[in-house]
Amino acid sequence: MDGMIENSIAARDIRYLVHGSVDLARQRQNPPTMINGGKGIFIFDENGTPYLEAAAGMWCTALGFSEEELIEAATEQMRKLPYYHTLAYKSVTPAAELAEKLAALVPIENAHLYFALSGSEANDAFIKFAWYVNNALGRPEKKKIIARKNGYHGATLGSASLSGISANHKLFDLPIANILHVSDPHYYRNGLPGESEAEFVDRLVGEVEALILAEGPDTVAAFVAEPVTGAGGVVIPPAGYYTKLQAVLDRYDVIFHADEVINGFLRTGKMWGSEAMGIRPTTMSMAKAITSAYMPLSALALPSWFYDAMERGSTEVGVFGHAATYAGHPVSCAVALKMLEIVERRNLKAHVETVGARFKERILAFKDHPLVGDVRVIGLMGAIEFVTDKANKTSFVPTGSFAKRLRDHAEERQKLIVRAVPAGDSCAFSPPLVITIEEVDEMFDRFAKALDEVTAEVG
Ligand code: PLP
């Protein structure tokens, strides 16, 4: 705790608060930066120093950090009805209205919506519901779920099991049974020497089919994926991957669950990552930008045949035995309704298209840098992957160390928050969707300075 005042809020924080995604021992020496304010795409630390937030928090504050209309929507709903539940034959108007609104927006016919509070909880509910449905449909063997290495789906028992990141499994005794993982469709990193994109696609889709056949199609319920992998490094599968994959899944009656927690609500430039990537999802989970993260909320969209099977199961049991105190929380749903209204009224899609073009142009320019191996971009999400040797795609040792160093440097010296992510050694960008063209330039100008400085340091 170098130079830390013993009783500062940061010192008290680490004395009492358990944090995730940190090295807990290192954190004892490096207490957190306390963030006390936000405006537009900037956040402020406790000294009032502004930082340009190029990660939108956790890929989530779509409308930035000071959207008055969302604050008003929450306040108004708090005054009207701060809480009631949606269980035991009761409901609340914002939840009903939001379900109706989302049903019209998702690419799923006659969708029913289940509400929860986090992406993890929505994906966990998906696993439970898929198992319930297959039991209700009289196929109790059909329970296995295939997910991908390097995908991220959450922190709860089921969703962390779906995640394909080893730190989410090790020492936690995860994954749970019935969860299988296949290769990450990151062509730059996982393509074999001399393998074309088309051959890579065939190999990966072939791996999925071989796994389904080896396990027995009657035992495989679902395939789960983020259309564009977010936290795992902004991985955009090559053309043809999803078309071929869905043909295989259809052949064996395996449903596609799209995790839209990061992708959803225009992050990819389209309303849904599924739309951007040409996926026909059976079910979808969404969270984060649904409220611009101002209130916790997630949703799980289910097709009518799936819901009908849930109904059949609940008739057998006597009740649908999955309930949560805060499911359909009126304040969260009121904020989400306002968020969706703003998206339409301000034509955020057109805005993302316009600034997305500049974002793409600026991020692709880093391809020429001697330490940049790969640049990936779609909509307003992108990643830059670093290598020591472009020709051989050699990563820094240990893998990820350069991106972390650059992230820390960018924060300290350029007052720019970027995310260091797996998929080789990458820095990811996912600014608030309301970012302007000038701010896109400022973001990448700051990043370029940090990159030059760190490149000079590593020689
Ligand atoms: N799914 C994806 C794609 C995510 O990126 C995340 C979180 O980053 C989750 C699920 C889990 O969401 P939450 O952290 O709200 O539980």
C-alpha cells in the first residue's frame, strides 16, 4: 500500500470488500482506483481526474455515465412503486411492457421473456430451463451443452461452467457435469499454418459434429455461444462458420443459445450480434446495455414451443419451480423501457453506423505497427492483438503481459481505460455507443501515445 493513507477509502475498501478479476495478493499492494463520478464517456476518480472510458465500464454503459432520462425514469418508478414481484400470480406494469417490447425486437417468434438481474443468472436460467424442457418433452437424456473455449458466460455455477476460461474453473471444481467445450473460432490465433479460413471453418464445424456424434445426438441439448466473443478477445468467426455450424446443429436437433449479453443492443452495429453474424438463435440471453447498466437487469428470450414445454412441466409438477425476488424488478424494467425508447427516438443505430466507420478506420490503422499482429473490429467493439514477431505470430511471454502493461500505462499516463483480454495478447475497446467522432479520435490518439511509450520501453 505504497503511499496509501491507512484510513483512506481505498484502504478500507480492500480491508472489507471482496473483488473479482484481480490478483487478490497483488491488490493488497495496489488498492483500487476509486471512481466517484461520470459524465458522457468520462469517469472521475476521487481526486476529480477524468479518464476516457473506452470499455464502457464492463461493455455496458451504452448511453454513457450521465444520461438524465434514465435517471428520471428510475426516480419516477421508485416514487410510483419501488418494488413488487412478478411471482405467485402478481406482476408489475414495467415488466409486462418490457417483455412485450423485447418480444417484438428479438429474432424469435412469439417469444416469452424471463427477467433476472445479471447475464450470469440469465445463462444459468437457460441451462435449467433447457433441462426442464427436455424432461418435460420426455427426452431426459438430452442434457449436454456445448460451449466454446475462451467464451465467457458468467460467474454462477452453470454460467461459469459454460465459460471456456480456465481461471473461471480452476479451484472452483468447475465445470459441472454435462458441459463440453470446443475450439475457439479465432482464425488468426488458432488457424493451422497454411490453413485457409474456409478450411478452418470446416475443421471447427467438423469438431462440433464429431463431438455430437461421439456423445450421442440424443444426449446433446444445446450449443451456446456469443455471436462475437467479447471478454475472450473480440473474436469474430470467419465467414461461413455460423451457417455451417447451424446446419450441423439442426441435423441433430441441438438448439442454439445466443449469449447477447455484450453483443445485444447495437454493440455490433446491429440490434443483435445474431443479426450481425447471420445466426438464427433458438433462445437468447441479454443484459448490460439493456439498461445501459444503470440498473441490474437481464433477460432470457424463449420461443413458444419451449415455453409450452415449460408449461407442460409445471402442470406435471404443480408449479414452475424457478422464482426470484427481483425477477422483473419494476425500476430495472422502467429504465430498460426508457433505454429502448431513447435508442429509437435518437436513432442510435444510425449514430453507431456513423461513428463505427471512424472507429473502424482508426483501429485498423494500428495494423501497421510493428508489434500488432491482428486487429478485429465490428460495430463499436474492437481488439488489437500484440506479438513480438508478426511473421510467426509469436506472443509476448507470458501471453497477455504486453496488453496488461499497455492497459496499466494507458490508464496511468494517458488517463484512458482499455481492457486487456485473452485471445493471444489483446487490448479491447467498447466505448459507450454515444461516443462522438471527435471522441473516437481522442481515444485512439491517447492509445497511440501509450503504445508508442510502452513500445519504446520494451525496446
Ligand atoms: N455473458 C457475456 C457474454 C458476458 O460478457 C458476461 C459478463 O461480462 C456475462 C454473460 C455475465 O454477465 P454478468 O456479469 O452480468 O453476470
